[in-house]
Amino acid sequence: MARKPNIVILGAGYAGMITATRLNKELDANEANVTLVNKHDYHYQTTWLHEPAAGTLHPEKTRMKISDVLNMSKVNFVQDEVVEVKREEKKVALKGKGDIDYDYLVIGLGAVPETFGVPGVFEHAFSKWTVDGVRQIKDHIEYQFAKYNNEEEPDDSSLTFIVAGAGFTGIEFIGELSERVPELCQEYDIPRNKVKMYVIEAAPTALPGFDPELVEYGMNLLENRGVEFKINTPISEVTSEGVVLKSGEEIKAGTVVWATGVRGNPVIEKSGFEAMRGRVKVEKDLRAPEHDDVFIIGDCALIINEEINRPYPPTAQIAMQQAAVVAKNLKALIKDDALHEFTPEIKGTVASLGGKEAIGVVGNKKLYGNSANFMKKMIDNRYLFLLGGPALVLKKGKNPF
Amino acid sequence: MARKPNIVILGAGYAGMITATRLNKELDANEANVTLVNKHDYHYQTTWLHEPAAGTLHPEKTRMKISDVLNMSKVNFVQDEVVEVKREEKKVALKGKGDIDYDYLVIGLGAVPETFGVPGVFEHAFSKWTVDGVRQIKDHIEYQFAKYNNEEEPDDSSLTFIVAGAGFTGIEFIGELSERVPELCQEYDIPRNKVKMYVIEAAPTALPGFDPELVEYGMNLLENRGVEFKINTPISEVTSEGVVLKSGEEIKAGTVVWATGVRGNPVIEKSGFEAMRGRVKVEKDLRAPEHDDVFIIGDCALIINEEINRPYPPTAQIAMQQAAVVAKNLKALIKDDALHEFTPEIKGTVASLGGKEAIGVVGNKKLYGNSANFMKKMIDNRYLFLLGGPALVLKKGKNPF
């Protein structure tokens, strides 16, 4: 009998988790060794993080222990940080545990914040959309409120909140925050008019690529909650006092949240893959060019939408679809079958706006308010169902009613 | 008919609230105008504040709107800050609303932190035992935990907590905090051994004046939860990095909570009353010496315990007893009757240690653990009962079972 091949999956995000789950179904235990490497022993829902960041959902709701979700008799889990992929040697260098060998590698390492070279982001803004990161955003926000009434001469800018970026993350975050601000004002005895919220976006529109009618609906709704939009307004620097705009104008703020988008994981470039902003333009079968044994999916993969000749945005939806194809292709490689091509199927996109509000497109249908909110929650629950069946939906799911 | 006298009560703490409540019972509406002046429109339970400070009780549980508790048809409530008592003119200068006249004045303005001249307390330590102040302590503590895992190279001293002072406030606060630390560690994924807690006390014992056997019980219990005591250890400075001890040793800490005791309100000295640490040695009838029209009670009043020739500590228990006597004496003044003398009656003293633990003396009986905890909660509820009857106990009370 031939040696069982080692399949190594890097990262336990949407891409890695669904790959592992699907592999368990595609392959028998005697057909391959499956190893999953992740920094933490938990998986979390990146697309939900705007909620715990604003304090409208407990962070525990967004994460789950990997061992509670995956069948640990079929997956070897290694908790460690990936340093580099040694492609020639077919090894992955880990920070703590040294090198591990692979026959087939799946890179699903996720993204890091994109600063576009703006100085001061890492020093003065909150940019980490992780469980650790959003807990800090939430507690920082609450501390701004708690501090205010204790100051001899309160500085009103400490209650100014700037969100840099009007993409999905920025809009969904300000949606939650604007919904929570009245509660925070009441909790901490702060007059509502002391709190200011800005969304600053360099591009000529909020939610670029989204239906303009829905964007307008969303912006109006957020403006009615007191959010001020500055569109077409590049930021030139983040400082300890707030942001400086390209126009020279300075906006003082106690909190700057950075949500201008992401780039692929630095491990990609460090490992010598040809990449644009950390993302590798993968083949139709999702392998890295000139690599028969390395699949790259999720935030580190670049796939062009040929209809508009622009990359698909890195979404959970696409990552999960890629993971399903990769699981099939790993099976095909082992069985020496033909590989499948990946075609994204965009079923819909819904952005929540806090409270019971959302906007979205599902199929050709535009959705607003309650019905969009319902769809958003159903989408969130569908993922849990794919990952862990009805038990996981009951445990961590959202009630859409 | 003679002009109705103006009775003005300054401060809505234990002293002022009970004075107002009792006056409502002692006097008819046509016998006097009663005015209560307070900075906030709410009353709060100073003796409970160690709980919201550590985050083991919601701060709303410790406060109540004055208008929800007092009969506002019998009390004229003025929300303002007291600047000074103009004794000669029989006026009180308010920050916002100018002067108000009194015929009889009750000063129950409470206390401010005592620094004993240690530099850096107000700049670098948390010293405000108020609703605003403890919300900031709680949110600061949580932020220390939230920040830790996001640092490239976490500084362990950010998870060191120093409590300066092993009196009632310091011990009760560290009791709550030490009870909560394991929860915080779990919530924020922090190994328990990263967290350090110190109680630093200049005096030769914790809880001076308390039964030594109970003190030992309490210290052992807290040490078992990881608290390190440094007794007989004066602090010479608080810095942005922690504290410097008189020995020269430095202890780095992300949080220093100041609880070394209090002094009387600065308004006392500003108004020209003869005082020691802001406290006026009042007459037996609780009037200020040489003032027929000014009562001083609560934290601004100094009364000597002649048995040991030392002042009684400023407690809620004594403030409430004083308030009852002052209400009677105001009636006596108006009716031209003889005034009553005040004699403190110490019914018992219980210090909570967090969770279901406490130590105390009630009558001649020493209490530990559950039974002391039961007594503590009964004492807390008894005050609510005196203030607002059974409805207030049900709304804001503590379940001792």
C-alpha cells in the first residue's frame, strides 16, 4: 500500500474550515492525513465582527472551538503560527513547532488590513478585524464614554468616532455603532449631541459596486442616526489626535477605526508566490500558477470577474465555494481524476445596517429593511448549517424573527 | 402667620437623603420649605461602589433618581454644584443658579479622596468613588485585558492591578476584582498567571480597627485568590508606570486604584469652617461650633469616640443615624423645643470579600463566609427600606439567599 498523502490546510477561516469539513466527507481516513494549522484553537466569523466591535453582540457568539466543530478523529489540528511556505521542500515553517511536510497544501490564511501607505494606521487606528481586535475596539469605545464625565474639562473630540472606509466592514460597523450610541449615552449620562460619527471614504461612493439606490437608502438611514459621510475624501494621515485629510483639514477624534479593505496574508509574499497586494491570481482549478500541489483560496486568492474585468471581492461566500471545489480537487488529485474548475456563483449580497435594518440584492431582487435583515440572518445561519449542521445553528445562530 | 423657614440640605448622599425623608415625616408642608441641592439628579450607594468598579454589579443597581425616591411635592430639588456657604449672609452659592437663602442648613456634602500628599494620585491613579468614577475604573480594567493579546510584545505589567489602601474600600474592591479575574481571563483568552494583584497599605495592618482574627481570615482568602498584600509599605509616588514605594522599589502596573481613605468636602474649608482634613468637629446636637443654624453630618462631620479617643470612621451607618437626629432637631428648632444629642450606635460592620464571602462583627458576634455575606446584604437592603420602603428593596435590593 502506498504512503498516505499529507494534506495540510493553513488557516481555520471560512476557506479552511469548509475545506476540512468537505474533505472529511470526500475522503476516507485511510486515503489521506489531513492537518489543519491555525494560530488560535478557535474559528470565528469574520463577517460578524462588526457586531462585537460595536458591542451589539457578545464576541463569544462569533467564535467556536475548532474541536467542537470538526471531527477531530479525522483532522489533525496543530495550533501554531505559519511563518513561511518552503515550496521547494514541500514544507511549512511554523513559529513554534518547526517544519511540517505536505504533499498537498491549501492556503487559506486570510487577510490583513490594507493601509494604502497612509502613515499612522497601525499606531493610532484600530485595524484588527479579529476576535482580539474587536474586543479592543469595543472596550476602547466604552472607555471613551466612561472617561468623559470624569474629566475636569471634557474634550468633546474624545466622543468623536471616525470610520475610515465605506466598504462593507465600515458600513456594517457604523450601522451597529450608530444603533448603540443612544444606549451608550444613556448608560454613561452623556448628552447625545456630544457624540459625533464620521465615515470617510476616498472613493466616489460608499459601498462601491453595490446598487446605487440601495446605497442611498443606507446612507440616508445612517445619516438619520447622526452619521456624517465624507465621500471622495482621502485621508493622508492618522495621528494620535484623529485624522488629517488630503485637503489639509484635520478631524479630531478619540477613536479611528480602519476599514478601508484588506490585502492577502504576508506569508504569501514571504514564501515567494507572485502576488498583487498579497493575493495570488490562481488557476481555474484554484492552484497557484506553476504549483501542482498548492491551492490558494479565500482572501489570498485573486479571481477576475471577466464580465467587468475586475477582481471579485474577497467574501466569505466565495471562500466557501472555493473550499468545496478544493476538497473535490484534492480527491481528484489523489484518485488521479480530472480537476474541477471554479466558477463563483454570487447568490446575493446583504449589508446589515444595525438594528433590524439592512440592504441587499438577492438574485435580481433588491431588499430593504426587515426583509434584507431577515436574509442577512438566514445567510449567517446557512453557513453555520454547512459547517456544523442544525446543532451549530441552534448554538450560535441568529434568530431572524 | 410667620414666614415659613427655608431648610436647605446640601448633598443627596446617605446623610442628605435620610434627612429629607425624615423631615417629610417630622414636618408638615406648611411648617417649612425644604430644598435639596445635589450635583446629579440621582442618589447612589457609595458603600456598594466597589462592585460596579470591579464590574460585578451593574452601576444602575447602585443609583436611583432622586425624584423616584423622595416625595417631590414636599421637597424642592435643585440640581447644581455647591461652591461655598456664605455663613454671614445665610446663603449658599451655587455654580449655575447663583445664591439661595437658608434659615437652617444641613451640610451632607460627602468626601473626596485623601492623597496624604503623595504626588501623582490624581494624574495616574483612579481615585473617584462615584458612579462616574467607578464606570471608568471598570472600563479601564476591561480595556487592559482587551488590549493585551493585540500587542506585538505584550507588557505583562499592563495586567498588574494595584490597590493603594487596605481599608474598607480597598479590601472590598480587591474582593470583587479577585473574584472576577478568572472570568476576565476566560473572556479575553488571558492565562491566569499573567494577572497580578497587589494591595499596598502604609499602616501596620489591613482593615485597621477590625477584629484581627477576621482580618487574617480575609487576607488568607484573598491571598488564595492571588492577591499579594504589602502591609506597612508606604507609597511615595504614583507614576504613569505604576507606583514607587518609600523603600525605592518600583512596582509597574497598568492600573492603580486609590483607596487610602477620604477627607471632607473642600466646600467646608472654602466656607471658613474650622476643620481637620475637611471635617468639622460638631457639637453634640450636630451643629457646627458657634453656628445655631448649620448642621454638618456624614463625611464632613467629625465625632470623637471617647472610649478610644479617636474619631468614628465616616460610615453610611453613622450618617444615617445623624440624619435622623438632624431631622428631629430641625423640628425642635422650628417649634422652639430642646435639641437632641447624637450618640452613634454601632450595630455591626461587615466587609464583603467578593462572591459569597464576607467578614463582619454584629453585636459581639464574629461572622465569616456565608453568614457574614447574608448580613451584608441585609444591611444593604435595610437602608433601601428606610429610604424607599419595600418597593425600593424589590427594585434595587440584593438577594441574600
